[in-house]
Amino acid sequence: MASPAADGPAADFPAADPGTAPAGRARHWAIRARLSSVLDGHLLAGGERFLDAHPFERGLWLVVAFAAGIVAWVALPTQTDWIALLLAALATALMALAWLNEARIPHVRLALFGLSIMFAAGTATVWIKSTLVGQPGIAGPSVVMLDGRVLERREEPAKGRARLLLLARLPEFADPVRVRVNLRQIKDAPAIVEGAQIRLRARLMPPAAPMLPGAYDFARTAWFDGLAATGTALGNVTVVRPSAQGATLRGLQRGLEDHVRAQLGGSPGTIAAALASGDRGAIAEADEDAMRDAGLTHLLSISGLHVSALVGAVYVLVARLLAAIPWIALRVRVPIAAALMGALAGIAYTLLTGAEVPTIRSCIGALLVLVALALGRDPLSLRMVAVGALVVMLFWPEAVLGPSFQMSFAAVIAIIAFHSAAPVRGFLTAEHHGPLVKLARNLILLLATGLVIELALMPIGLFHFHRAGIYGSLANVIAIPLTTFVTMPLIGLALLLDSLGFGAPAWWLAGKSLELLLALAHFVAARPGAVTMLPAVAPWTFMLFIAGMLWLALWTGKVRLWGALPASFSVAAMILTSTPDVLITGDGHHVGITGEGDDLIVLRMGRGDYMRDNLLELAGMEGDLRPMAEWSGARCSEDFCVVRLYRHGKRFKLLISRSRAYVDDMALAAACERADIVVADRRLPFSCRPKMLKADRVFLSKTSGLSINLATGKIRTVAETQGRHGWYRWPESGQLD
């Protein structure tokens, strides 16, 4: 008679031999063997076949993994998450070396090891830099006497001020810290320059966190720049000790700006100064807005276009000149000599224009191209772009999160990937019949390239700035050649002729070319539908777009088309992003109501354009602001506004505080009970219990800015995107009691 155990499921397994390992250990090894078989036979083997069938550049994806590590560190909230991320990446790399050592999957093994190591390296790089250079901001607004040394001075004539970067002592910090102060022109003095020791009374603010979800995070930028506070000078500035510095690059830059504006007046002069020295402070707001809406803002900042134009011009001129002299051409390697002169010109231009991170990045890219030319390699390859991106990320890992890095590299990658596609190569190598056909082909290719760049950059611009110019690709077809081949050479020629006293004709021609550029910008910006607006979108949609575009660009063959699926899906998700119904700033002082026509209904109008522009952009609206007290949908007293909204067949009632005057607790409790949402820039008593949300000072201190979608009940907060990084200040326990 068989035992009951022999008839059960255990009968399917052989009995363990007493002389072998215990049954538990045998079972463990059996599970491990089956898991290894599944991975090796299905997932890993399938991945191996895919990688073996589709050639790819390993180095490109390694750089992408490095960038992904940086983004992951910023996205994850706590130090525990960062440590777990590093351990997981390193464990994956060790698994690729050890556990997969016997598997016949060399491509997968190398991919897992390389991507994991580079991912961990990116995470460690940004974490280390944040720890070494991160500067906490001051606790709150304050008025203090500052004694400091001027590190940098930037002119902003269009705003009637100068911007000073000081190294000063503050009571909160043991060591001197960097402080940025705006100084009005009427309080300015010629002696306030780099190196001067000054004393002034200033109102300082901590670097601001995002006003609303999706807004610009100045606090993060200030953290990596070592900036503890920003503010405005009050009263006069005393120069304690004049600057002992001699000629400086910044002084030379200011002298160049003044010279250019003296030779060329009006708006053309301000743009010429920006092209020559990198200073955009004198450009009129109307001109800058027109350039932005026409998709031509990139022409105003010293970027890859300007550095490449200068370096390329110097390279070609030197190469032609040396090749024309047989004695030199026979004794000197012309490409190397031309590359050296082009590199010196690029470095000098970078230093002269302020050596900002975007300019340095462009200079690095231009230098890599020159190295490739000198070595006889292809200068326009994705491998060169990847090397340039890696160099930038090693020194400025935080740049990955900014629009400048993303847009500049996206544009270059789009150009190279587009021109390396088989249909485009076939179009370029096809036979042509005469100069007219060749000219038409070049124009078609230029327009198509501009369209590809615009398609690649528009979602990036919409994500960061919430607006984008629709006709940018068409405008750039004229603007880029005009700037590169006419305006910049004329400015350079005019500066050269000024040393001989004959620069006036060149300045006149340069002014006319800039007038044409401005006329183009204003014309395009004024066209109906020239600008599209988009409210703040979820970060995952943007990351999905970037992933899809990288897949499109970095693979070859038909497999690259798979990237169009996530990219298209993310663009559709962006387009379908619903506008939030209610916007509330982190201090509760400003409230915006959307969906009531073209204008944004606001609780307070605010002072200046900063609040206005941010509220409209984050709401994805092109209209203007309308005071809530003048809107028919609200009933306002001196202390509160009662707002009634109708969304998707539902009625919502909002109670919004307008003052901090005392209100009877019983009356306030009754009003709160009838409201769905209560908003206040002060602390409300416990008895105030609305149906949906009480966004008072205590609640907002934990969430910061809010955006609310009434139909779905979705609430997005600034705090949910910040985590426990050093640049975001969370309220301490009992701070608001």
C-alpha cells in the first residue's frame, strides 16, 4: 500500500539522496536553473539575436546611460533611493560579469555591464558635484547690510539696471557666499566693477523654488551655481575700496559692447552687441519677444551656430591662405595648422563672450570637429557629438536638465541622423542636371532639415517654456544663412576696419542686415497662429519623447522607426494635456482661474510682468489677466472672494482669502462648510473644513504651488517633484505652529 505522500504533487520529484545536499538547497538550485534557463532561452537570447542583427554604436548608448543616471538622481526623492539605485546598477554590472559569464550572449552581457556602469557613474557624478558645490539659500526674506567684493557685473540697459554678483558675508553662514544683487542705473557708479569692495543695503530673497508645477526651478540652478540669495540694492552704494584689477575679460567685453552700440544705434546695435560679445541685456523686450515667437531666439545667444561659424571661417581662410603659399604648404601640414588657428579663435571668442556653459559646450563641440578634421576623420558624426556631451556632463552634470543642453544637442543629433538616413543620402547623391536643379535640391534639403529640427525641438520648448513658434523652420531658412554668412562676417569686418578708421560702411551694411532680421522676426511673430501654448505637462511624457527620439537617431535601418511610436504617443499626450482649472502659488497669494474665456482670472494683479507671464504660460493661455473682483463669476468682499465654477456638468464653489484681517471663527467655519475648496495665504483654524481641499499656509508649506483639475480631481504639487534635495527647503517640525 502506497503512502499518501506518494500520490500527491511531491511524487513528481525524486526523493533526495541522504548523501547529497539537503532538499531545500536542491530545490533552490532547481529554481535557479529554471530561472537561468528562462532568461537565457527567452529574454536574453532574444536580446542577443536582436543586437546581433542590428549593428549599433556602443559608445552612443553609454553616454545616454550616463545622462539617464543624472536624471534618475534628480527624479528620485531621498538618499536611500539614490544608494539603492547605485547598488542596483552595480549589482547588474556584477551579474553581467559573473552570472552571465557562461551564457552565450556576449552582446547582452557587454550591454548590461556597460550601461549599468555608466548609469551608476552618471548618478555618482551629479551627487558628488551637488555635495561639493551645493550652496543652501538663506532662510527667508531679509534686509541686510552687505560688505562684499564684486565678482561679476552685467549690464542690462533694457531693464534700467546692472546685475552684480558679490562675494559677501551673511549672518547665516560661516564663510563668504555668493549673492546676486540688482542695482538700478540711477544708483550706479563707474567704480562699481569687478574687484571693487562695496557696501550696500539690500533686500535679499532665497533662491525661488518653482512657482507652480512645471515652472522654472531657479533654486536648483542657484544650488549648483553656489548662489545663496538674490535681491535688490536699497539706497546708495559705497565703494569701500576701488578695484585693483587691471584689464579683465569682462571689462574687455563691456568695452566691446559699448563700442558696437556706439557705432550702430537702435535695435540693430543691441543685437550686434549680443552677437559680438554675448550680452543680451540691451535688447528691447519687444524685439526679444518677436525673436522668441518667430523661433529665432537661438540667434541671440552665443551658441553652436556662432562658434561654429567663426571657427569654420577661420579654418577655411587659414587653410586657403597656407595652401596658396607653396613654401609653407610643402613644409607644414595645412589641416593641422588651420585647425589650430580655428581652435584659438573659438577659445578666444568663448572667453570674450563670457564663457557661459552653453558657449563652452559649443566650443568643446567645435574643437572636437577640428580634431576630427586634423586627423582626417568624419567631423559630423554622432560619435563626436557623444564625446562632446560626455565632456560637458562630467563637469556640468546639472546641464542635462536644462533646455539649453537639450535643445542644442537635439538639434545637432537631428541634423546628423536626418542626413545619414538612406533616403536623404540617396537624394544627395542622385544625379543633377544643371545648377538650377542643384540649387532647388539644396533649398529643399535646407527646408526639410529645418523642419526636422523644428519637430525635434518644439516638444522640448513646450515642456520648458510652455510656448513655441510654429513657423520657426520657415523663418530659420532665411535667418540662419543671413546671420551666418552676412551679418556676422560684416560685424567682424567692421571691427577689423575700425582699427584703421574705415569701419562705417561695414557697420551700415551690418545694420541693414539686422534690420532685415528684425523685420522677419516681427512679421513671422505677427502671423495668426504663429505661437502655440501648452500647459505644464507630466514629466513622464517628455521623457518618453526623448527616449523615442534617441531610438530614432541612434539606431540604423528600419528598426529605428520603432522610436516613432513612443515619440508620437508622447506628443499626443502633450497635445491632449488638459489645462488645470485652478492655479495656486506656494504662498497662497496668487490664484488663477482658467476656462473662462481667453483671459486668466486672478486674485491679485501683482507688480511687474514676472507673475503675469508665469501664470499665463503655465496655464497655456495667450490672453491677459483679469482681476477676480471685476469678474461676474465671483462675489468679493474686502476679506474673501466666493467663486462658482461649472466644469463637465459639475458645480464647484471656491472660497479665496483676500486679506489677513480677523474673521469670526463661527462665520468662517460655516463658509468653509459650504465651499469645495478654500485657499488662503494664512493659517486657517481647524474648524474650517471644506468638502475637497483646504489650501492654507500650513498645507501650502508642505506642497508649495498647486495646479488643480476639477473634473478629474487631480492635484499636482511642486513638492512632489523636489524630493529631499538640498535646493528645496522643507518646513521644519513646528515651524508654522
